[in-house]
Amino acid sequence: DTGVSQNPRHKITKRGQNVTFRCDPISEHNRLYWYRQTLGQGPEFLTYFQNEAQLEKSRLLSDRFSAERPKGSFSTLEIQRTEQGDSAMYLCASSPGQGLYEQYFGPGTRLTVT
Amino acid sequence: GIQVEQSPPDLILQEGANSTLRCNFSDSVNNLQWFHQNPWGQLINLFYIPSGTKQNGRLSATTVATERYSLLYISSSQTTDSGVYFCAVAAGTSYDKVIFGPGTSLSVIP
């Protein structure tokens, strides 16, 4: 078991560009979560999937953000027309589901929008 | 929504000292986790503890659900314990939408 992995680990982009992040959960975990963390704050929930179904989205997830988990395995988070306020650490977590809710986090993708 | 508070916000310890970190929450919870975020940003699971007491080496945690708080004990602290400690809770029918507290920043000095 290699844990939750995220790519890329760092991304620098110019304002207005689109970016996409990938998360590979622990194998056989059917729940996958995305969080955003800014400096000095705790992570904030963005959205989560059970298998390929996106079950909840936070108000933080504006129209410029979209997440997918097409085959119930890896997930992508895309941000369109990035803004400087999108600069943050984007964290992915997974949990087994089926009554087991402990979440395991990946190393995160740090986004800097210049 | 549920509110989560952590205290103290910052803590400096001499290596070998013991400490207690506290997490208060405003409503009944069905999911509570403690995490350690290391200086590289990785969140490491410490405990999944919606109620009761657990121990893992020098760390232990107690959640008193009826009184809406959880405690994390660190004994014989080491420099590698430095980082930010978060508690995260979920309430109601949603076990998945966890809300993180603001964290306790711990520095252990030699």
C-alpha cells in the first residue's frame, strides 16, 4: 500500500491559466476528498466522491472549479482562469467507506498563481 | 455549522517535556480525528477517536463526547514532534465532511 499520491507536488502558473491536479487514493478506498489549505489555516473541505459519484460540494467550490473521478479510482481537480486567491495547498484524502471513515491524506499540491 | 476550537494556539516545549492539547467542539460529533502536519505539509493520522481513549507510544488521546472535547497528550516530547496538530470533526448524518480546527503549533526545542 503506497498511500495517497498527488501530482504535481508544486505548480506555478500565471493568472488566467487553467491547471489540473491529480489524486490517486489508497487502492480499494471508495471515498475520495479534496481540501484546500491556506497559510496558517486548517484544511477546508471542497468536495468528496463515493466511487465515481460526487456527493457533496462546498460553497468554496466556485464555478471555476471542477472535480471528477471518472472510474471511481483516481480523481482530478481542475481550476479554470486561475486567480491569485487560488494560491493554496490542495490536499486529497481517501477513506475506505462502508462504515469506516478515517481519512488518509496525500502530500498535497502547492499552487502559486502569479 | 459545527465550530471547532483548539488550544493553545502555540506551544513551545523543551525536549522531554509533556503537553496536553485540547479540542472543543460545539455539537455532538460522530467522527473525530487528530492529525500532525509536519513542516513539509504532510498530514499524518494520529488517532481516529470519536469517543473513548487510545494510546500509541508516547501519544494518547481521549474524547469525552458528552462534554464535547478531546485531548491529545504528548509525553517525553522530541524535536520531531514539532509541527501543527489539528483535530477534525464531522457531525450529524455526514461522516465525511470533516471540519478542521485552527490547529496548535508546537515547537520542541533541544
